Amino acid sequence: MRKIITLIILLTVTLGFAQTKNIDSLTVELAFQKTDTSKIKTSIKLVKELYNHKEYNLALKYVLEADKLASKLNYTPGQSQTAYLKALIYNKKEDYINAINHFSEAKILFKSLQDTLAIARVNNQVGLIEISRGYYKQGFAHTLSAIQELEKRNLETELKETYQGLAKAYSDKKIYDKAIEYNLKRLKIEELQADKNAIIEVNKNLAALYSVEKEHRKAIDYYERILLFNHTDTDSLRSVILPKLGFEYLQFREFDKAGAYLSEGIKLNRELNNIPELIETLNTSGELNFKKSKSKLAEKQLLEAFSLLKRYENKTEELKNYRLLKSIDSTQRDYQRAFMWQNKFHTLRDSLQRAELQFATNQNQIQILENFDTIQEISNENMNRASKTDVVMFNDNQDRIDKLQIINYILLAGFAILSTFLVVVYLNRDKRIKYTYELEAKTKKIELQNEAILEQTAHLEHINHVKDRLFSIVSHDLKDSLTSINGFIDLLKDGSLTRQEFDRLIPELSENANSATLLLFNLLNWSKSQMESLEPNASLFDIREVVLDKIKLVEHKLIDKQIELIDNTLRDFVYADYSMVEIIIQNLLTNAVKFSKPGDSITISNHINNGNTIISIEDTGVGISKENIKKLFHGNTFTTKGTKNEKGTGLGLSICKELVDLNHGKIWVESVENAGSTFYIELPKEKKVVAPELSLG
């Protein structure tokens, strides 16, 4: 153990020695050098090393000494370099006034040396400082004037910093296409340098920008790229990305994918106690469930988010929360509460808009004053420190500075007038708001009632559509079966049938009765699911019992059509709603018989896979075309006649899909036209642990 500790100490000392070796070497070299330009060059090297090691105070000490010597020797290259380094150091120390001051000094000196690259670097740094302080106009002007020179020389390190600053500035200014452009440029460099954290950051920026631009597929692409990274803190990263992916899929109404991401997001953010991300996830999950007409569940999630927002401020999510709660209460006809949420929404939105306006006004005022102070400082300090050979150059610039001062005085006066005008307008606006408040409140209440009426109208139209579909099916398919049965009964009453005719018609009558029964069975379940009142009552039962019961129902059809049924099912328990599974098996088995020809066979099997049970119903019948396979399991139903012209409603497989989903299972099909089909149902063997917020029931 002692040897290991000794080894760690030695490694630490060695590493520290390697890091400071250059600094120590340059310090020693500097101490023995003559007081000439070579000493200035060595000092500049030392300052750069100290700057790279973030020793800013020590770096500033050496650069000031080098600057004095350069001024004394009238060594312009040294003066320009020391001015530039001072500016960089002051920038790191967040002393922006001194930083801009020395950048301006360095720029004048670089111009005298005709050093275009150095001038571009100065402009770039000044631009990035201005952008970081919110002064976008000056920042864009400086940085964009430098970027061409940096790109021409392919200076990757400086370019990625520039692209980052420009991308943020354009994003803040809501110029999203330019923000995307510079993020993409930065991403290329970060990928070349293989900086994983930076690549993740840029991908997040791009995804967010594409989301704002409503290019949700691109947003999904960039968010899903992030999930592929093997990050040191994967859970923390996923907790941020999952709710955003849920939101993006929600925009396409892909509820299953959105629900999966949001369910995992809620679970993960609860585990990590990541409240800001949990708020976002709950809000989006509430919106998902509201769109799925699960108002109670949506309300529960949104109220939880509302309680969290009292402790963790997030104005954007707070606005979203109020808007969704208002919509839910409007739908539930609780207009009083809806009106309360509406008021909260408008109050918060108005306060944010006022704060934004006030911030913009203050920024303009500060900017004018700071520009004036900066000009004064540049003028005073540069003139005091300039060498004799620089005096003429500074005098030439003094005239321009004087003109700028006059312009700034004019701007200050104009700003004072504008501020007075804005205050008067604001006061008048406040009076008008008070005067019209009651009228606006009544108008909002009427709007809420109108929204509720529109939502109720849409719901009624949906129910009416379901009713029309039911009547259509009843009037055709169900009527045909019942008419046939009634005709048979009439013949019996009239005594028009002989014993032989009676025996011959019995199978057909049985077929019509079974057809009508199955049809009515499917109609009732389909209409019930369309009204969204279907709820599973899961229990543990043997799947083989269901299969055996349903085989008995189709035995006469198997004999009539000369089809062989092979039962390979084994005793196996599943956790699901017994009645629903009966409906699923009966529909699939009836379909297999319907589309099989004399001499065909039907095989029923089951096996266990990944803790679930998979039941397969395979037939060697007519199969399904690729075009029709795409139509299966969807709400838009379609039907084809069986091998003996058996009719159907096209509802069976839609019902199967809905019932399987309700029981947390899966259903799919494999088929080859003219060779047969195999339908698979996967059901859980035990109770599924599903986040209650996104229960698909």
C-alpha cells in the first residue's frame, strides 16, 4: 500500500513538473537576458505559457513589465503583442472595459505593421466580447469582418469559438437559420477534434433550433444522435433528452413513441431528483394524455408540475402549464377554474413582455454610456502611453474620436427624449388596461366557452361518425344474416320444408347465426373502444383453456371446409384480461378458417420469449398481399371475402390490435400471398409495471 501511495505522489510531482517546465525555463532565461528586444520576445513567450495555464495575475505582471520595456525601446511589434495579451488577460478576468481598451490599442499598432491576421484576431475577440454582453450589432460587425481571414487560414481553434459565439447571438436574436448555419460549421470542427462533450452540446443546440423552426424530424435526428453517445454520465444526459424527444414525437401524433420516451423520462428524473427536467416531462406528458382524451390523468400530471413550479422557477414551462390546465378545465366545463388559469397565463405573459422591453431599454442606455466611456478611456490611456513615433498616429485618430463624442452626445439626448415618451405611453397604457380589464375578462370567459363548445362539437362529430359506421354495417352485413335466418323460420312456420331440405339447410342456418353472433360481438366491442370506455381487468389464466374453447366454436366450419387443425399449444399462464384474450383468439382463428381452402391446415402454437408468451396461429391459406399487410391493424378498416365468399366487417383485426395494446402486448403478422399467413400475439406472463402517468389503458 505504501508503495502505491509513493508511486501516486511521484506521478503527481512528475506531471506538475512537466506542466511548469517551460514556465521555469523561460523565467530563468528572462532573468539573465539583456534589456533589449530579445527580452521582450522571451517575456511574450512566458506570458503566453502562463495564460494557457490560467495564471492570469502572474501573466499580467510580466506583460506589464514587457510593455514598459517595449515602449522604452520604441519596439512596435512588442507593443502590439503586449497590448493584445493584456486585452486577452483582462477579458479572462471579466474586466471588459480594459479588455476592449487594449484590443483597440493593439488594433492600431497591428495596422501600422500591416498584420491582417492579427487585426482579424482582434476584431474577432472584440466581437465575441460584445456579443457575450448582449451588444449584438457591434459584435456582429467586428466578428463577421474577421471570420473570412480566419477561415482562409483554417484556424480551427479560433473558428470554433467564433462559430459558437455567432450561433448563440443569432439564436438570441431569433435568426434561427443563421444560428443553425454556424452550429453546423462548429460541429464539423468539433467532430474533427473528437471533443465528445462539445459534439453533444452542438447537437443539442441544433435539435432545439430545428424544433423552434418546426422541423421536428431533424430535431428528432439530432436528439437521437446524442443518445448514441457513450457518455460518462449517461443517466443525466438521458434525463435531459428524453422529454425533448417525447415532445418532438408528440408533434407528429406518434403517441406510442412519445409515451415511451416520456415514461422513461419521468422515471429517470424522479430517480435523479432532477426537478427542472421533471417539470418539462410532466408538462409534455400532460399534453400527450390530453390529446389522447385522458383528461384526468393529464390533469394529475399538470397539477404535479404546477406544484413543482412553485419551488423551481421556469417561466416557459409555467406558461405551458397554465395553457394546458385551462384547456382541460374548459373541456370539463369547469369555466371558473379555466378562467383562473387563463388569467394566470395572461398575467405571466404580460409581465415577461414588460420585463423584456425594460431590459432592452436598459441595455440601450448602458450601451450608449459604455461606448462613450470606452472612447474616453481609449483616448486618454493610449495618448498617455504612446511613444513619440505614435503621437502623430493618435492625433490623426483624435479627430475621429471627437466626432464620435459629438455623435454620442446627440444619441444621449435622443435617448432621453425617447425614454420620456416611452414612460408617458406606458402610463397611459396602464390606465387603459385598468379601464378595460372587466370587459377583457368577460371576453376571455366567452372565448373559453366557445373553445369548449368547439371541442364538444368535435367529440360529437366523432361519435356521430361511429354511429354512421355502425348503422352502415348493421344495415348490410348484419341484416343479410338475420334476413336469411328469418326466411328459414318463415319456411318452417309455413310447413314448406321437407325433412331432407331441413337437414340440408341446417348447416347454412348455423353458419348465418354464427356469422351474425361474431359480427354483433365485434361491433359491440369496436363501438365500445371507439367511445374510449374499454378498461382491462387483468388476471392470471391458462392460455390453452382459451384456445381449446375457441377451437370448439369453429369445429363445424373446419369439417365443412375440410381443413385440418393442428393444436400444438401447451399449458402456459398469461397475465391479461380473459374476455379480451378470448375475443383476440376467436377473431384470429375465425380469420384463419375464413381464408383457408379445402385441404389446407391451421396450426396453433405457443412458446415463451423474454418472459412473455407468444401465441401463433398459422394457416396455409390464400395469404395476404404486401399492400393489404400495410392496412392491417389500423383504424381505417377494410375487408375481403373468404374462400367460400364469407363476408366480414373489417373490424376484427382493429379490435385485436386495440385489445392487445390494452393488455401491454404486441400483435404482428407474417404472410406470403398464395402460401399462407401467421399471426403472432405476445402477452405478458406477469403484471406489467407501467408508469401510471402514461398508462395506455
